[in-house]
Amino acid sequence: MASVKLNNPFVTSGYVSPDYFCDREQETNHLLEAINSSRNIALISIRRMGKTGLLKHIKFLINEQFKNQEVIYIDLMPTQSAGDFLSFLGNALIQVQHSEKNILEKVLSSLSHLRPGFSYDNLSGQPSLVFSIMNENEFGVGLNQLLALFSSIEKTLTIVLDEFQQILEYPEKNTEHLLRGIMQENPQITFILSGSNRHIMEAMLNTSSRPFYQSIELMYLDTISSTSYCTFIKNHFNQSETGFPMALIQKVLEWCRFHTFYVQHFCNRLFAKWLKVIDEAAINQLSIEILSSYEPLYLSYRKLLASHQYLLLQAIAAENGVSQPHSGDFIRKYKLKTASSVKSSLDVLFAKEMILNVNNQWIVYDVFFSRWLEHNWKMLNI
């Protein structure tokens, strides 16, 4: 495949090529080893940490380097039912086997009992298969038939199901059990189940009464190391003949909490300025620009929360993380209510995925939102 050259090397969505992918060597090697050893694995990380980029990097490497292997990537987040699941899988099969004569006819014939039809993308006009599922049994039979068609690829197959926790939202409540059984019946296929809600994924995989209990290896995705990220950023700015001192790169990483999406977004905007030398003033100015650009969204969040919930959210941001939110000192400093009120607010904010607990510290999930809250609190308390 020809190398892709980007004007801006800091990719903020999707995956391009290894040239624009930072580190993850250990994680890449671990996933490749699991695939080559036919071990099913679950990849868990918080959102925007680079999980999907890593999975697409694996797909790229395998599809480029191993002609006897095939990786199918499916994002389950847009799916709302078992029928959607089958539709996405069927369309993936057609894309992989697009060169095989009559592949569409084979899919339609094998799954005719699921009343296949077509929908059309409003933008591209491209048709997509749609299956109608009346019950869990139809889903199980249809999935087995699709996997049998996948076996005709005559390659070692890996299926990646991203945002796997989405199956819990399906009206077909037996989906979790059916998928576990079908995976057991198809040991020739390796499955990677990935999810961005750690709490839900761990409950699915570690609860003794659940179908996937201790049946799959767990892998957690953390931040990229400071050394690797600094080198990656420095090298790309060097190629554009832009001076970017390592100390300031470290400052950017810390401000973004080493969280992949926010680092990439910040560096993308910084690179787009085409500065000859990046100094602290440029970093500070861009920080304000980014927070200002998101301000209308962040102001809308305030309307969605009760005042005591918002105050707690701001207090957590102002502290840049807090380990003891129920302590008297913390409550008094930020003029919160009682410890019981703080607990109920924590529960609500956690349920809304506005905060999360990392290494026994509560932090605001969205890094830029956290920095905006922190900045506003400081401005009000000068």
C-alpha cells in the first residue's frame, strides 16, 4: 500500500498508517501474540485513549504483512439491536469478499429467513444490508450462518467487536449469552472484544453469573509513556523545521493528562500555526483558544446538572483530581453541602460519565472540560 502523506501529522480521528501512530509497541505485540495464538482477548480503556486507533493499527499490520490472515473490525456503538449487529457483520463480510463472485447472493440466500433488505446512506448513496430479527433464536441462527460464510474466506480470521458493551442496550436480552455460546462453537475465529466503559466491561467479564465470566483474557490500555510521546511530537515538529523545546512538550502532555485524543488535538492545532519556534506564550494562547472554542458546549452542561452536582464537578476540576471528596476540608474549601450530598452527587456524575475514578482519584472525564472548569474557578477566586 502506498504511503499516505498528511499535511498535519497529528491525526485526531481514525487511523492512517504507522507513520502517524505513536508507540503502543508493547500493546501491539501483546495483541499480535494473542491473535497468532488464537486467544480471545478483551481490550478495555477509557474513551479517547487511543483504543480504536490501536485496533485499526493491528488490522493494518496483519492485513499488510500476513496474507493468510484477515482482521474484521466492527464498531458496535451505532447498533441498537441484534438485527443491527448482524447487518454490520454481513456488510463487513461483503466488503472483505467483494472480489468473490456472487458473495452478495450467497449472503441473501443463506439468511433469507431473516428478511434481508437494503438501506442507503444519505450522503454516499451506498447500499447496506439490513436484517430483521424477531427473536433471540433468529439472531443465533443467523450469526452462525454468517460465521460459516466467513469461514469460506480460507484465511485465519479475527473479528474485532469495538464498544462491545453496547450489546447490553439491545432489546434482545439474551444476546450476551448467545454470543458467548457462538464464540465457543467457532474456535477457528479469534475475537477481540473492546470497550470504553470499564465498569460495565468488568462486570460482563468478571461476574460469576454472567456468560463471559473468566472466559477471556483482559488487557487494559493506559496512557502512552512520556518519553515515547515527547519523541513522537518532537520528531514531527522537527520535520517541519519548527523548534519545540522538550520542556514545553512535557507541559502540553501534562496539561492534556497524556490522554491521547487531547494531546493529538492540541498538537494538531499547534502544528497548524506553522510557527518557527514554539514558546510558552504560544502554548498558553492555544490553551485559551481551545477552551474558548468549547465554551458554548460546556455552558450547556451546567443546565443539565443540579447546582450541587455542578459545584462538586468544578471542585474536582479545581483540585485536578481528588481522592477524598467526602472529607471535611474538601467540603469546606469548595462550600459544598454535606458528605451525604457529595456522595449522591458523585453517583450521579459517575452515572453520567462526567467523572471517573483513576488510581483512587476522582477526575473530570473530559480533559478540556476539566481545564475549563479549573480556569473558571481560578478566575472567580483570584
